[in-house]
Amino acid sequence: MLRYLSIAIAAVGLSACAFGDETLNVAYDVSSAKVGVLSEAAPATIHVEDVADKRVEKMRVGYKRNGFGQKTADILLSKPAPEVVKEALETVLQKNGHILGDDSSPLALKTDLTNFWFDAKTGLVTVEFYGEVQAEVSLVDTASGATLYSEVFDGYYSEKTGGGLRKTWERIMNAALDDFAAKVNLSSGLKDAIAAAEASAADDEGAMPSS
Amino acid sequence: MRIVAGLIVFIALSLAATATEAARSASNALGEIDFFNLYVEVDSSDRNFTVIDSRYEETGTGAALFGIAGALATSAAAAGSDNKKAEPLREAAEAIPLEALISDAVKSKITSKGEIEIADSEDAATHRLIINIHNYGLLRRAKDDPRLRAFLNLSWEVVDNKGRILFEKKRENTSAPDAYTLDEFTPDTLQSEFEVIAPKAGEFIGSQINYR
């Protein structure tokens, strides 16, 4: 009797595990943020606009799958993905000496989030988990609305392991977000665009007649 | 029978543990590498020109680019259609000297900081940077935007002089900022787009090493 009861409890437990949605806490780790190429541009005041969600899948960031690869439940985030990406961008700018502005700032970062996804490829004895964070980030002159620079940043991380649950999945997605942030941090194009905009603003100020 | 089953489970767990360990040790170690003399090589044996347009339209993502299987698998019809789109540009694409563009940019970026020397030969180096070119070509901008932009997908690793992989990055994808319709891509446009993004990809790898 006790044996049947244990089996039933185990079955219910496993079903709950496979069929219940899972929520991941994903956030850019401020302590791991490094100074990068963006620090080579003179400090600028930049408004990081709310990130536009252009993902095909907006309701989830992945699926739980059974041994046959069939979807059994959703993988969700505790905070909306666009907010997670916006916070990462703000941290990167601050870490490199730039100042976060508001919507009256001369420069803005405009971001289209196109992918924020967790998935797995199953092998014979291992499973490869991978996370992707992809967004197009543009530096915009707020006065004219002109796009000064635009780049697609593609964060990715994968790890082969014997298995894993929420903690592993969180680590994979956090590493993919780190990779995305590192790419923004090391973008020579974005650095040049910020530097050029700041130089142009300084020239304009110099040319203004004093009152 | 029990012994055999136990043995199989043991072997499976050992393999899994080894794979996990290898992945972890190779992924977080760039900051710990004490570079002195670096030899840069670009391997193009996996270089493949492709257009991802119909496949993107089908899945709504660029997943085909990375060979992601499962739910995002694309049909043979979409792959065939993309092949036809790639054909007129293939010869021009294959003539683009991606290897030199990437290699020159990496070396220039690394030497600009003056902390690491570039070695002339593998034997003279303390470490090797091996960059692999994988898919490159044109990728649809979005499901609702039929324009395409140039992309380049690389992977890279740092190996010590004993051949041990100290760091590896399995995917380094770079896309061009500008998008055009397929008809607007001529051999000249294609070349000029790759003359922008291949050095950018190389510079980015160099920056990761400089700011590790």
C-alpha cells in the first residue's frame, strides 16, 4: 500500500514539475559589468527609452519540453523582457561614465527587442541549453529624430550539461544577457556615434553668440 | 543485469559531468588568461554563403542561421527557395576576402592597446586565437520587413601552447546596420557591406580580449 502511495506521489510531483509554468529571475548583474569601449567616448547624457517589444513570442521566453521535445509548459520571466533589457542598457552606459537622462536629453537610445529566448537541444547523454537575447539598438538625436547609429546586438550563451532545472536555466539566460550587454559595451560604432554627437554639440555651443 | 545497468548509468553520469565541467571551464576564463604573444588564425573550412529569407518568413526568426532544430525547423521548400536567391550572388560572395578582413581588424584592435603582442608564427606564440567562419550572407530584417542585411557568424577560441582550449565562444554574430531588398544587392553592394561588417566582427573579438 505504502509502495503504491509513493509511486502516486512521485507521479504527481513529476507531472507538476513538467507541466507547471516556470518563472525565471533574469537580470543583468551590475557587479559583473565592466568598463568597455563606450568609456572611450566623452561622458554624454543619454535617455534610454522604453524598449519596444518586437518579439514574435511575447508571452513566454521558452517552453518546458518532455523527453520527446513536446511543449509541456511555458517558461516565463518575473519581470518583462523589455524592462530587463532596458535596465541592462542603463547599467552599461553608467558603468562607462555616461549619464542617464530623461526625454529632454539630446541623445536617446531606442531599442527594438527581437528575441529573448531559452531552449535546449537534447543529445544522447547530455542536453545543451542555450539562451538568446537580440535587439537592435539605435542612437537617436532627439531634436531632429534622426538615427545617428544603429546596430543589432546578438547575445548568446550555451552550455552542455547532464540536466538542469530553474537555477540552470536562469544561469543560461543571465549569461546570454551578459553577452548582449558586453556587445553593447564593446561597440566601436556606438562609441564613435556618441563621441561624434558630443563633439557636434560642443561645436554648436561654441558657435552660439554669448548674451 | 543490475551491474550492467549500474555501469551504464555511471558512464552516462560521468560523461555528463565531464561535459558540464568542460563547458564551464571554457566559458568564463577569458579574464584569467595571461596573454603575452598571440598568434591569430582564421579558419574558413566551414565558410558557407547563404540567404535566409524564406526560412525567416516561415519561422519568424533567424533560427535557421544557427541550425536550431525542433520547433523552429524549416521546410525543404523554404530552404530551396533561399538557395535560389543565394545563387546569383554566390560567386561574388565567395571572392570576398573575409579571412584577411577579420584577421587584420583583430590584430589592429589588439595592438592598439599595446598590451599584447601579435606573433608571426604559431611557434613564437604563448597563445593562439582561432576564429572560425561559419554562415555568412543575407538575413531578412524582420518577419514584417522583407529587406535583408548582411550578416556574419563566427565562433572563436583561445588555445594555449599545449593545445588546451582556455576560452571558447560558440557564436559571434554580426549584422550590417543597413537593409536592402534582395534586388538591390549587387556583387558590389555585397562586397562593400562585408568590408564593413567583417572588420567590425574582428574588432569586436579584439575588444573582448582587450577589455577582458
